[in-house]
Amino acid sequence: MAGPQVVIIGAGVVGAALADELSIKGWDNVTLVDQGPLPEPGGSSSHAPGLVFQTTASKTMTELASYTVEKLCSLDVEGEPCFLQVGGLEVATTPARLAELHRRAGWARAWGVAAEVVDPDRCLELAPLLDRDQVLGGLHVPTDGLAKAVRAVQAQVTRAAGRGVRVLERTEVLDVLTEDGRVTGVATSAGELPAEIVVCCAGIWGQKVAGMVGMTLPLTPLAHQLAWTGQVPALAGQTEEALRPILRHQEADLYYREHFDQLAIGYYGHRPMPVGVTEILGVDDAEVMPSVQPFTEEDFAEAWRETNSLLPGTAGAKIEEGINGLFSFTTDDMPLLGESNQVKGFWVAEAVWVTHSAGVGRAMAEWLVDGHCSSFDLHACDVNRFEQHHLAPDYVVARGCQNFVEIYDIKHPLQPMEDPRPLRTSPFYQRQRELGGFFLEAGGWERPHWYEANAGLVDRDNWDIPVPNNDPNDWAAQYWSPIVGAEAQYTREAVAIYDMTALKRLEVSGPGAAAFLTRMCTSTVDKSVGSVTYTLLLDSDGGIRSDITVARLGRDQFQVGANGNLDLDWLTRHLPTGDADGSVAVRDITPGTCCLGLWGPRARDVLQPLTRDDFSADGLKYFRGRQTYLGNVPVTALRLSYVGELGWELYTTADMGQKLWDTLWAAGAEHGLIAAGRGAFNSLRLEKGYRSFGADMTFEHDPWETGVGFAVKADKPEFVGQQAALRRRDRVTRRLSCLTLTRPGATVLGNEPVYSPDGSVVGYVTSAAYGYTIGAGIAYAWLPAELSTPGTELRIGYFDSRLPARVAEEPLFDPKMTRLRS
Ligand code: FAD
Ligand code: THG
């Protein structure tokens, strides 16, 4: 027996894949437990029609899907395949959807999946049932297809069992046993099983199982309608299970697959039907399966009408059967993977589709066995990514239902959720509203994207604010105003305040704080009080966990500027164990504090008169901080700027926030101070070349290829990931590169494919914005090292056009840092 004792709860596609992948990696001290009978224990996998459309905006999700396709293609049960690779076809019946299909084709290609937008004739060839008059085009992905979920369970469970994994069916886990905050086993209907690691793959029962260790999962089981027609005349005599591509008609919330001479029809257009976890029936009480509820015919009427319209050949058929089947939705449409931060050894792999199941099995196995996942970047799937409010039961249900409703909607990358809002507001909210802030949402925070009060700045004639004009559509002009351009340029010429409250702030304190941060950070942070350091947190494989700033406010007190909850989780997990004096504490101070960035060449004119301390260039140098008073307001001032201008981040407690705003506002009047929003902020930071974690770099990237190797010190005391990172130094094969768009006014959105002149896909865009100071669209992109040389001519796929772009020397703005150091 190798590896720790593992119990996997749930033998649906996810649990089965994990058991298989763990055993592939040599862990066989594993027990797979399910309350139902195998291979159809009665969860969502037992009745999923198994459509696998790989394309999404998320690189990770598409890669998880591609791995699933590849793996299931290689599996069979007694010669019967686990995957029918019939291809996928998403059809457009409106011009907006056709444009969207081009965007989706771009995502697929960016993530390495061959995809093509085809004309109506080709759509009809692929799917002859379609009504020629309605179809404007389609997205064809030849490698998509049908997963045979039950067979996939069977194949993977059999393989795992062959490698020594124990399989217990008809065995219900009644409780998860813990001692001193760590898992020790599970209590089942057949007795206790000891375990060092328990993985919850319980699907729609996830909340119940997680609840056994007091963990909240932001997951809602919802019913979703699936129906089967009787014989469709046009399919009569079909002896293959499926020949033609799986089909999506997103305009009407519908999808289709063949089943011999019948069609299965899935529908998302009905009212959301959330089901409380306590309402799910037990294996023995359920009429069919616990995850299947009776079909509500009236909710399907519209689906059938739309089907008869798009696929006229179905008019002669009838709906013969249907179910309202349950599966999990989350608050942000991403799965829930990882270990509880409260109970060691309790892991979850929840809210995973069949589409991503084998990929998730692989990812979880790597994470468990190797301590990190090297095949996929899981930062957006991590179960510890959530803020407290994300776990409110009302929020969980409301977001789950809304995500069901919007599942096929065309969404702009900046489109905020509509409800519940506002949720989190900074102390500046009142003032921001008075200035006509146009608010978007991030991490629950209301954040102005621009201020209508600045409309008058737009017409200053020396400024060039092109309206994004990437014919033939205007996506880049959504959630945009020329005011964004005015605020950006005004910041470079004068001075502006930016609300930085949403930036996660952690306090690391105690006598062991300096030593702890030294062990976690790539740069030297054990410096004088008042020092501020830009540094990285690395994983054990040298991949970037985050880039942070560390400000030493006292001998034993540090303030960390972080990127999100995962940083808090990462630091907390690495706190010294067996540390007798409990010498380090990490605390999230974001909610009780706030921050304004005061930036621009006139920033000092605004600030200096408000304080008795010396804020001259030498009085408080670049990347130094100090505690002071601005009028009556106690602040921590850190001299740095993500927008690349002279100035300070000014922190105070939430109660003093509005006073801070008013104090600066009054002092700034004579210097022309404005408030500026996130639109300008993003443009300025890209001109300055500052990377943003989660967009430009993630767990899968190392510091060297990302261009932040300067923050890794080889000669400092050991830190997490040091050896691995140094080994990766000479192996750079790709680079985060700066592209500028050569066509005037052109702007892209992010996640687009980058093409070489010969038309092959060579990379993908991470962040993009128009650079108002430099007068060109900017797109950061991952490119092969040999194509990252300045001057290289490339093309960016933007909907159905290819925009010329050129690799540029970076940063585009103020490379000598004269602004910041002035
Ligand atoms: P499940 O298959 O539900 O497995 C969880 C298992 O845990 C169950 O077998 C259950 O018995 C067991 N369990 C729970 N609690 C306990 C306990 N206490 N003790 C022991 N065992 C326990 N996805 C796609 O990718 N493509 C599709 O086309 C698609 N169509 C769908 C159509 C319908 C109608 C539905 C309902 C879902 C569809 N899905 C589809 C979603 C997909 O089916 C699910 O996301 C997926 O099957 C979930 O797999 P799982 O292994 O996490 O959960
Ligand atoms: N402010 C603070 N903390 C932060 C951010 C911030 N933490 C998260 C995120 N943003 C970190 N990102 C950056 C990126 C670049 C810089 C600061 C934070 C920066 N870089 C200098 C440079 O590259 O020129 C560093 C120079 C140096 O190391 O001396 O300023 O916005 N508080």
C-alpha cells in the first residue's frame, strides 16, 4: 500500500476520475465510497446526457475539458467507447450571436482547441435537421462530443480497483471524523473507515458532506430539464448512437444530442428551480434516482415550440420522456476544488461537469500527491477564493439561480452582476455617487469605472481620445466612455485620487513576523521600518502564487498589499507549526480600512500642505512608507503607484475614510484634483507595464518568463519555491510580452488568440486597454520566446477580424522612472 489513507466520498464521474488518477500516480491506499449502486449510484452522472463543449472564456476550464476528451477517448468498457467524438456545433440565429461565436472561436483557439465559424451551408451539412432560413452560421469544434458518463465511471473505477483501490458501493458516509482540526476518518453505514485525507466528490450532496466538518460550500443544486423525443422521422433507421455533432441553440437556451433515432433536448430557459440539500431524497426513497425529479411539462412547452421551429423535422415527433435533473451551480460558475482551511485533510472537488471531470480528477491527484497542480492553473477554482459575503446563504442561492438563467447569455468581460448590489461600499461611496461614478463590481466592492463629473475634460483639444473602432462591432466601446481617456491623461498631467479600498490588505504581526515573511517572499523584506518591498509568493514548483507589496510599519508589524483571499489562505497555511510562542499572526484588515491613491505630477502640491512631515523627494523616497496625519486624519502613506506617477497610497481606518476624501478634496481644489476610476487605472498600469495577478500571470507562470524575475533574490535566506524557481531561470521558452495595436483606435478585450503572419496561433492576450498617453491600443500576451522580440509583427484575433499588432519595448511609458522618483 502506498500513500496516505484516502477516502473519496462519491463515485460519480468526479470521484471515479480521482480514484483512477490517484492510483495512476501510485497512491493505492484509497477507498471510494458511494451510497448508491455502481456504476449508476444515482447522482448527476447517472443521467447526464454527456455533451462536452470544450470552449469557454477560461483557459483552465477549456484545458480541463480537453484533458477529459483526450482521456475518455482512450477508455472503453468491453470495447464500448467512453466518448463519441461527433464534434460540437453552436448555431447563431441572430447577428449578435454570430459575433459571439467568433469571439468563442477565438477563445477555443487561444486555449489550443481547433474551432471554426462555418457558414449556413456547412451548418446544414453537419446538422441536416436545422432550418436553413434561421441559421446565420455556426461554431464547429470537431473534437467536442459525447461523454458516456456511466461508462466513464465504470471504466475508471475498474482501472482504479485493478490498481488496488477499494470500492464500497451502497455505503453511505454518515459523518466525517476529526481530531484537533484534522481528519481522522469517516463513519459509514458499514462502520468506520480511518483516513488522513477525505475528498468530498458528493456532487449535489456537497453541502451536506462539507457540513459534516462545518465547512460552507457556495453551491446550489438546481433542477434542469432534459427530455427525449420519440422517433424523429429524419433519423429513422439510425443504428449508431450518434453521428452528427452535439448542437447548441443558445438564443433559445437549448441543446441537443442524438440518441439513435431520437433526440435528447436540454433546456435552461425555464424558471430556476433551486433544491435545498435537505430536500434531496435518499437512495431508497427516490422513485428513479435521488438526483432526478419529476418532469414539469409546462416548463418545457416553450422549449418544444423552439425546437420545432429550429429543427422542423421534429414537428412529427413527440416528447416521450423527461426529467428535471439536479446538478450544482456556484456563485461564480467555477468549480470548488481544494482543501478546507479549517480542517486539515478535508478536500472537496465539487460543482464539476462531466465535461471537466477527468481533468479535475487529474488536477486533484496532482495537488494531493505533489502538493501542487502542475498541469492546470487552479487559482480560479480554489475553494478558498471566496470572501465572507460570498458564503451568505441568500447570496449563494441568488447567484446560483442567476447563473442558471444566464448560462448561455452573451457577456461582456466587464459586465457586473446586477443583484445583490450594492454589497460592499468603501467609505468614499457617497462622494463617488455625488460625482456621478459609473460603478462596476469586484469582489463585492462597488468601484467607479469613471466619473460623469469629469465629462467636461473630454473636450480638451490637445487630447486624443479615440472611440474604440474595431469594425464591425463595438464591444470595446461597452462599459467605456471617453471620460476614461480624459481621466487617464489628466492623471499624467495633473493629479487624481483613485479608490484602492478593494485591494486586499493583510496585517502580519508578531515577533516572528519578519522571519515568517522572509521564508515566504522572494525579496528581502526584513529591512528598516518604513521600507516597502515589491515581492512574489511562489509555490513549491516556482510558479507564481501572487505578487504583493510588503510594508514594514514597525519592527514586528507588516502590511501586505495582496491580490485576494488566496493570499490570506496561502500565508495562513504556511504559518509556523509547533511555534511555541505563536509568534506570527496574519489578519485580513481590508474591511476595517480604506485606501486612496493620490497620483500625478501635482500630487505633492496637494499633500505637503496637509502634514508637518517631510514628503519631499528625499523626505520620503520612492518605495518608502510612513505614518502621519493629514489634517485630522491618521494615515499610513506608502510611496508607490500602480499607475506610474508620483504619489502615495493613503490608508486609514474606515471610520476616517470620508474625512480623508474630503480633506484631500479641499486641499486639491486649487491644484485641479479630480477623482478617477478603474478604466483610467487599468490603462495607466498597462502603459507602465505592471502585471496583474490572475490576468497576466497565474500559478502556471514563473517569475522569469513573466518579467518579474527582478523580484527574486538568489542570495537571500531560503524561501518557498526558491530552488525550483532558480532551476526554471534558464528554461524560459515563452514570455509575457507587450504588444501595441497598429491600427489607430483599435482596442481588444483580453483572452484573444495571437496569430503569426502565417496564420498559426502562437499565443493569447491577457490584459488589454487603450493607452491614451502613448496613443495606441495595448495588449499583453503570452508568446513563444522567439516571437517576443520587439518589432515582431503579429495579429490579434478580434471577433472575425485580425488586428495587426507589434511587439513593443516595455514599459511603454516612463522607462527611466523619472515620474515616480520625482
Ligand atoms: P454525482 O454524479 O452526483 O456523484 C456524486 C456521488 O456522491 C453520487 O453518486 C452520490 O450517491 C454520492 N454521495 C453523495 N453523498 C454521499 C454520502 N454521504 N455517502 C456516500 N456517497 C455519497 N454535464 C456535462 O458536462 N454535460 C452535459 O451534457 C450535462 N448534462 C446534464 C444534464 C442534466 C439533466 C443534469 C442533471 C446534469 C448535467 N450535467 C452535464 C452535469 C453533470 O451531470 C454533473 O455536473 C456531474 O455529473 C457531477 O458529477 P459528480 O461526480 O460531481 O456528482
Ligand atoms: N499596491 C499595493 N499592493 C499591491 C498592489 C498595489 N499588491 C498587489 C498588486 N498591487 C501588486 N502589483 C504591483 C505591481 C507593481 C508594483 C507594485 C505592485 C510596482 N512595481 C515597481 C516596478 O516594477 O517598477 C517595483 C519597483 C521595485 O521593486 O523597487 O510599483 O497596487 N500596496
